[in-house]
Amino acid sequence: MLIAKVLGNLWATKKDERLNGYKLLVVQTKSTGALETFVAVDTIGAGIGEDVLIVRGSMARGILRDKDSPIDTAVVGIIDSMEVDEALLK
């Protein structure tokens, strides 16, 4: 799992029919010091500005009802709070 922030919503009128019915979000995560932006399927009702947990790859498809869907990132949790020892971050 990765920690990400929801930046916004995404709408696509023309898309693979297997994506119909899914809410799409723009999320951003920091990986190895660089910001990475993804489109993620929202499975739990996350909103803009929230910190969320995301999964990528086959794990993202595994939580959906269609295992063959063209999805590689999914929001699976909304973070209520987080406690991190800043001294341990490098």
C-alpha cells in the first residue's frame, strides 16, 4: 500500500466499458522523493484533499468485481490520522 493525497476527480465520457460505474480520482504520492500522479478507482468514497491508502497492480484489480478490468490503481482506505517520527525520515 502507498499513501496518497486526492487532488481531484476525473471524468472520461469515452472509456473502456469495463470502467463504467467507477468513480475516478486523481491522486498523488511521493515515491523515492519524486511526486507521482495517478488515476485511481475510488472504492470507498474518498474526497478531494483527503489522505488515502492506494494499492497498485494486480491488488487493485483484485478488490473489484471484474478481475479483467483495465485498472492498476485503487483507493482502499481513507487515513484518519497518522503519527510519524520525523527524525526517522530521510
